[in-house]
Amino acid sequence: MGYRSKRRREKVTYDYQCSLTNEAYVLTEKAANPKDLLSVKAYYEMHPEMDDRPAVVKKKLGLPTTEEKH
């Protein structure tokens, strides 16, 4: 009797680099336009009005927090 080997599916990853911050990151899908990819940090620097991250996250990253009082 022979052994049955299970075939492992290999994960293909793609390495990219943010054009603004030079931050490196890995994706599991190939990007259609890799030059247009931005890191999260770069996106929020370009669009500060869209920054809806909680104050805890901003504090952890060392960013100024704007606590809104109700």
C-alpha cells in the first residue's frame, strides 16, 4: 500500500510598495494598477476629512484625537 499525499494549495502573494510613504505591504490578489495603490496611512493623510478611525486607534498611532462631546 502506498501513502496518499494531500496536495497543499500554495498561497500566491504579491508585494507592493506605497508610492507616497514607501511602506511595503503584501496582497493576495494581483492589483490591476499597482502604481495607484496607497497605504492606509497615505490615504488618511490625503483625505483627513474621511478619517473615521476611533480615538483609541488614533491615540495608539500617536495622532491627534478630536474628542467630540455630546
